[in-house]
Amino acid sequence: MSPLRPSRPSLFARLGGHLLLSALATVGVLLPDHLFSLLYPTYQVGIAPKILLGVFLAFFLALSARRLRAVAILLVFLALLQLPQFWHFVYYGTLISPQEVGLLGSEMDEITVSLMGIWPALIPPLLLVLVCYLAVWWMIRRLADFRQHIPAGTVVLVLLLGGILPVKAYNSTGSQAFYPNPRHYSVKNTLYAVGWFLGKELPRRFSDEHSSRHYEPYQLIEQPSVLPANIVVVMGESLNPNHMGLFGYGRNTTPHFSALKGDPNLFYTKIYSGGVSTKVSVPTFFNLKREPDNTQVLYKGEANLFKLAKKKGLHTWWLSTQNSNLATYADGGAVDHFEAREDHLAEIEKRKDLVLLDLLQQVDFSKPNFVVLHERGSHSPYERYHTDEFRVFPEEVDDLDQFRVNSYDNSVLFSDHVHNEILKLLRRRSKLPTYVLFTGDHGELLGPIKHWKASIARAADMLKAESLGDQGKWGHSILSPRTATVPFILYAINGDPKVLEKARQLPYPHHWEMGRFIANLLGFDVIDPNAETGVYYAVGKDIAGTSGYMRMQFDKAGKLTDWQVTLP
């Protein structure tokens, strides 16, 4: 008589076990991200429900195979996505960009030597991944009978993991959607970067589009600083200085700043941004990225302002009423305290940018700090981002253009109030020298088209017609000097008059020079050995310059003498 074989679990038990195994495996493979954030507090991962669901679905499909080989392959695949991201963060303090994936082939020797130089620091992340993944594998093997076979489940899994993102990348005009989000899990961030490489970069390498220009690294020269001091950077949104009373606009949209005219502690001028969309201009500014395709400054972060501040012992803060993904590469992995829109959704919806004042209360200004306040400000729809008491210019009008202008001007009026409250708080709280720098991520076009079409006409032979449709006379993202025009306002509290004089001597009116000015305050001079004298850029929707950029030529007096747009 043959021994009795244990009965197979019921269909109900198998379905329940299948779901439970999928859930536990999801927790197990994502747990290393949260443990890694304990080792490196500037690694800002958060709970991302969509990614949790995606990983759950992947395990659900892998577990549906007849053999456990599919699960083993999935675990290895996820580990190969997760571990390189951790090691990259250990070395650079940043996440892997889509453009970096292609360097694995050409710079593998250099990458290996660099990592071997810090090999002891690579062991803890390796152990985190190994322990968690082996625990998941042990659990699945022990409970393998509690699975339900689903025909073609692994085929669906392969198509989902290997097909969708490369196809999406191939049809995409820019890599911004594929850039890592500091709040998202490493497996998702790396998968998106690889998807971009497979769908976009790899095809380019077999065409004439691929550029292999080599850039020399920036040079940092230490020099006297203004420290100990507080440095506060207020990054406005879609802020057009031509609609600010401070700069001579017909409406007094900046009564508080205008009242400071003649104050020796105030300096203001117009400059040009390094990008015409937020996801490009913000990391471009904080990394002093100058050339359109010089992406190595993003992931190496050699001139990142947060990193420079940390080198000088300042406590660093990123306080934002915008989404956390806009800090990608801007923070350089060197932010001590990070708060964004996702952390205060209800309050921001009610009080808008005034929430930044609450967040600013946390800062101990008796010690040196580097603080960035990232506003929602004047983003469209303009009427949404200011409180009701600042609807001074009528928004209940029939004329659409007038409604837009009025609501935009109200948003500027509200921002001026916020900026005044920031200065009042800093005057009360800071006994140290405090330098407050206001600018915008990019400008904003505020039609009618007759007011700016002459400047567009200069590049008409290079601009695609579809980019100048009905939306052309409003908004941003169009490569034009008007779109890139932003304010640069400096206010010093207990400051050195020489600092304001140095700001007045800014060699060229561009965000790159403003960023260099901030680096000077921190005690560094940043030199770009690749730079052409008087040449600066504003990049389009893709931070690597692949969706187009504007080259601006300035004379020795800092006047814009020529500009050209290059589109793919």
C-alpha cells in the first residue's frame, strides 16, 4: 500500500494564499528601501500606493506559473533594479538618471574602480537586499502549494515589465517622465531609467541623433565666504517680472517690494532662467548646469548648492508647496529636512503658499542654514493659487484674456504678501547675517500675441508651427527670451553691503551666474571649463536638451545680443 499523499489545498485556500503571498512578497522586496533610508536619512522614499500595486501585480503573475522559477527570476530582476540604485546613492548622493544607464557600457571600468574605492559602504545595502529577498524566497518555497496557476500569467508579466516603458519612451518627446522621484521606490526609479535607455537612447545610438560630446568636470575653488550666515532661496513659479510693480508694471502688484525701493539692503534686476519648465529649470539652477546636454553635473552633483552648503556645515532645508518629484536632482541628496506638497495637501489647498511660513518656523536661524522655499505661486490656472482676499483685480469678467491677466496679477500680489511675511519672520528670528534671494523657475507668456510675436518671428524658421497654436500666447515651455525672463531680487538682513555690490556686478544676467553667486556666498567659486564666454542656454521640456534649447549670446555689458533656437 502506498503512503497517503497530503491533499492539495482547496481552490479557495489557494486563491487566498496566492493573494497573501503576493502581498507579503511585495512588502519584503520594498522593505530594503525604508531600511536604507534609516542608514541614509537624505534618501526620501515614501509610501507610493501605485508602485505597491505594481509590484503586487508582478508577484501575483509570477506566482501563477507552474514552477517557482518565474518567482526566482523576478526576485533577481528586482534586486538588480534595487541594489544599483542604493550603491549609486551611496557614492553620488543622487538617484540614477535615464542618461546614466548608457554609461554602463562606456564607463564600466571607471564605475567599478570608483565603487571598489568605497566597498565597505556598499556592504550594508547589499545585506539589506540579500536578507529581505532570501526571506521572501524562503517563505514562498514553504507555502508554494498555496498558489493558483493562471495560464499565460508569466507572458503577461514579461510584456508588462519589458514592453510598455520602452515603447512609451520611444514615443516620448522628453525624458522628464522617466526621471527618478525621490519619494518613489528604487525598483520603479531604475525600471523607468532603463526603459528610457532601451526605448530612446539605444535607438539613437544606431542613428545620427546620438551625441557623445565629452564635458570636463567643473572646478571648485574655495574662497572667503559670508559664513556664518543664513542663506534663503525663494524659488517662485512662473514669475514674470514684467507684471511686477517693482519692475515698473502699471499695476502695483508688489506693494511690499516696491516700498523697499531705495533701501540699501535691496537689489533687483531681470535675468534669464536655464529652462522654460519647472522640472528642467529647478535642477538646472541648483546644479549650475550650463550646457544643454551636460547631464553629468546632475548625477555627479559637483556644484550642487545643497552639497556645497553641507560641506560648509550648514543645515539644509527643502520646503515646498509643489510636488516632491520636482526636487529630483535639485536636492543633490544633501537635504537634511524635506517637506513637499504631499505632506500638507489639505492645508496647502486652503492657505496656498502661506503654508511655507509655518514650515519656516521650524528653522533655527541662530545657526547657519541653507533654506529653499519652493512656491506654487503664479502657475496656471492663475486663479487657483491665491487666497480670496487677494482677488483685487476683477476675475468675474467675460473677456478671457482680461480674466487671465487679472488672475495672474492677483497671484503676483499674493506672492508679494507671502514674500513680505517671509522677510518679517526672518527679521524677527535671525541675528546672523541673512541673505534672501528671490527668483522664478521660468517666466510666463501673458498675451495677446501681438505683444511678443516679434521676438518669436526671429526664430520662426526654427520653431515648429504646432508649438505656436492657440496656447502659444499664454503659459511657458516655448523657447523664447520672454519665456525665460525672471526676477532676481536680493535682500540682506544684518548683511554685508559688499555682498549687494557683488550682486550688482553679476557679469551676465542668467540663472547660472545667480547660482554661482550663491556658491560664492558659501565660499566656492565654480568654474565651467567647457563654457563659451557670454553664451548661456535655456533648455526646453527635456533636461538633457533632446527636446530643444535656446542659445543666448550676451555682450560684455551683459546685454542679450543674439539668440537661436535648436529643435530636434
